[in-house]
Amino acid sequence: MVATALLTSIVVGLYAAFSFGFATIKLAQEGLRADQILVQKLETLRIYDWSKITNGYLPTNITTSFATNGGGVIYGVSIAVAPAPVTESYSNQLKQVTVSLSWLSGGVNRNRSMTTLVSQNGIQTYRP
């Protein structure tokens, strides 16, 4: 009887450890995918001309998904372009771009965001 109780507690403990481990891995995968989406959206700014950034060419709301083993996560992406928070004379040549991401994981809303500054004479106009 003692052996059965001991074996039962070990099996329950192992089950709990595996469940926690798999949940942690799932959350880490979702977070990594969120970071990849944020970086991807900000990196695409490098190829845009200044007029596309300032004239509303960038989509403001996008959805993208990530699926593993049949279950999928839907990420809501929003892109906001605003004047740069600087007071220097070149402030009209800068824009602040913020990419925000949200998704539902395990009944909890998760959010991430990244912000960068884009200049009018950025990488797309550089000629060596």
C-alpha cells in the first residue's frame, strides 16, 4: 500500500512537471514568433521610400498566424506612424514608427511592441 501511494505521487509529480514544461515551451514559441513578426515589420521599413511611410501606405492593422501541431495562434499587428518626439531642427525629417502585437494565449492577453525612428534621408537614399 505504501509502495502504491509512493508510485502514485511520483506519477502525478512527473505528469505535472511534463505539463508545466510543455506549457513553458509553448509560451516561449509564441513569444519568439511575436518577436520575429515585430522585427520583420520594422525591417520592411528599410525598403520603403519616405513618401510611402508618410502618406499612409503602411497598413495599420494586420492579422497573422502561427500554427504548430494543429493549434494556431492569431497575432493582431498594428502599425502606427507618428511625428518623432524630438525638438531639433530636423524633426520634420523623422517619423516614429511603433509596431504593436497582441495575441491570446491560455486565456491571457499578451502584448509586445517595438518602436523605431525613420529618417527621410535613410538607408533607401544612400548611394556609395
